[in-house]
Amino acid sequence: MWKKLRDMIANSCDILELLMALLVLLATVVGIVSLWEPFVAFVENRYDGTALLTFVGYVFNVVIAIEFLKMLSHPSADTVLEVLTFLVARHMIIVHTAVVENFISIICIAILFAMKKFLKLPTSKDRADIFVSDYDWDKLRKKRKEHRE
């Protein structure tokens, strides 16, 4: 009985995650369509120094939404790290920050790249483990399953 209840809850979570992904997809499409006005404003004010950065900020928001959608549809360490990398890059490029803040942002991106390189990330699309180290996760799942039954 408990196994069926857990499976039903897990399936419900999958359905809710899919619904959220659909909502993010809809919002991303609306965001892409709404880029027309900022583009026109950029063209009209193209000689203003901040016009390009304002437009790029809108584009970054849409790109981050797309990466977030990828993360919802195929959760993995790669997609989480990509979203975080875009967030830090957006902050570093769009927001006017001090040299120390830029340096910290660069260190954050370096740490994200190091995590991606040195952690053993799942290569299969059907695995949803977020951070996989040298630990045998399948062995742990089997032990948990045996313990539940």
C-alpha cells in the first residue's frame, strides 16, 4: 500500500513538473514575441550607450527562461549548471558592478565550469540524478527499495 502511495505521489510530481514546464514554455514564447518592442526601442536609440545593454538584458531573460525550461524537461546537473552560468553571466554583463563584484562573478563561473568538468555527471537522458560523484547510486536505490518492501 505504501509503495503504491509513493508511486502515485511520484507520478503526481512528474505531472506537476510537466505542467510547470508547459507554463514556462508559454511564458517564453510570450517573452520572445514581446522582444519586438525592445528591439524597436534599441534601433531608435542605437547611438545611446545603454540601449544595447537594455536590449541584451531582455534577450538574456528569454535565454535564461529557455535554459530553465530545459532544466524542467530534462533535469540533470548539466542543465542546472547551465542555468546558473547564464544567471551569473547576465548579472556580470547587464548590471554595472564594481571590479570586486566582477571578479567574484568570474570566480563563480570558474567554479561552475570546474564542477561540470570534475563531477561525474550523468550522461544518459533518462537519469535525473543531479550531482553524481563516485558513489554507487544504483546500489543505494536497491538498498532503499529492499528496505521499503
